[in-house]
Amino acid sequence: MVTLEDIRAAREVVYGALSRTPLLRSTTLGDRTGTRAFLKAECLQRTGSFKTRGATVRVAHLTPEERKRGLVAVSAGNHAQAIAYAATAAGVRSTVVMPETAPRAKVEASRGYGAEVILHGTVYDAFDRAEELRRERGLVYVHPFDDPHIIAGQGTVGLEIVEDLPEVDAVVVCVGGGGLIAGIATAVKALRPGVRVIGVEPTGAACVTAGLQRGEAVFLDRVDTIADGLATPTTGNLVLEHVRAHVDDVVLVDDAEIVAGIGFLLERAKLLAEPAGAAATAALLAGKVDLPEGSRVAVTVSGGNIDISRLCQHLTDS
């Protein structure tokens, strides 16, 4: 299990290398939901998402021999960009395998940050191809979420939330594979045990919910959501261990609710969020999060990497 001390150590790696993102008061979101709402703007983080925190910490813990071998990762986009950025900054070669449906902006950004990008089949196929490359080239596989260094790095978001809002009553976190909520919940519960931590998954990719129900990580037969950043077919047992220990509830949102979240953040908070980044806001707006009137709630806006054409399509279709 990752500890508060691990997360504080990760902060020493992250600070100076990455941004300390703001926690922004949203009066309109609070008025609409009967809360005092704050937005943790990880969409303003380097590479456009929280993923760079965990990637930076993981790369910092590579051995000299691992640095020579190089890295391989699989991702729909944000983890790919994060690994590319962190690896290049450390002078390490990186290869990322992305599904052929990965957003063009995320593919181009991953290449721009210095990774070799391989587009391969579906997200399921991409996992298989990454494993083949690991064996063939002797690369070091960097898991997108089920890794203690990744979880510790993402947990630095939780430290910042508590520092900026010591009286926080609840934290609402988007959930894909679960590394972000595992880290945030670990930090928040260690510092403020009474704070509620609520996860938000898309209905079409609820792998953590399925894992909690089964008692172990499972592979979903199918994922279907506009939130490509949350379209993970499985979680990990390390993540589930942290979620069971520290997370109070996990709720679901559908694609229409996510689009409403995107529109709200763009129009009222002036934040450009991708679907994954808007999921937590969507849950609050849709009444999926049950909180006492006037609760001080921090909501993660986890990423802002979205093709303009897809953004326009989502907002037009809504």
C-alpha cells in the first residue's frame, strides 16, 4: 500500500518539474448543486493532464540499467503523452502503443514529446502489442495506474487539495484505471479522515465498479464511452486495494451527462476539459453525488486534451 510518506516523497520529485495547478472556486457550480464547489484544474498541468505527475515519479525511480533499456507504455492518450514527456526530460527512450481510434491530438502530442508511437488495433490489442514489444526489445513496461510510484505521483493532487482547502468536506474524482483516485484518496484520508472521497466512472467503462463487485480486477468485454481517457477495460488489484481502503463511493455518469459537464466547464468556468476531465463535474451537476447542503467539495478536472473537431461535435450533438 502506498502511504502518505510515499506521496510526500513523490511531491519532492514533482515540484520544480511540473506545475502546481490551481484550485478554483466555482460559484455557479456551487449554486447549482447546493455546495461550495472548487475545481482542481489538472487540465492546466503540463501535457494537459494529471498523468504527468505519476509518470515523472516513475521515471525518477528507474535504475541506470532500466534507463538504458527504454520504456514502453500503452495508452489511449494522456498516459502516452505523460510518459513521452517524462522520459524525454530524463533522456530516456520511450515507445507508446495507442489504439487506432486514439484522438489525433493525443497521438501527435505524444510524438511531439519524443515518443515512438505505434498505433495498433483496439485498446485490447494495444495491451497485447505493448507486451510483445517489452519482450522483443527488452523494454521496461510502465503501467498506467497499477504501480506504487504512479499512484504516489497522482496522490500529490490530494496533498494540494488539502493544502489549498483545509476545510474540504468531499473530493470527487474521475476514474479510469483508478490510479488518480487511489493516490488522492490515500493522501486525503491520511490528512483528513472525515473527508468523503467519491469516484466517478462512465457507464460504458466501469472497470473499478466491476472489480469491486467481483473482488478482483477483471477485463470488461467491451468499453463504450466518449471519455477515451477513462475507457480502460480493466483496473488493477493494487488500485482496488486502495479504493476499498479509502474511497467512500463510486458513481456512474453517462455520455450525455459528461457532455453537459464539458459545456458547463467551458462556458462557466472557462476551462477546456476533455470528456474524461469533465466526468467528475458531470456527476455533481447530475445529482449523482449525495452531499449535505453547503458542503465544501473539490472536483477534479483531470485533463483537457481534446480534438477541436470532437469538441464541436460533442457540443453540437448535445
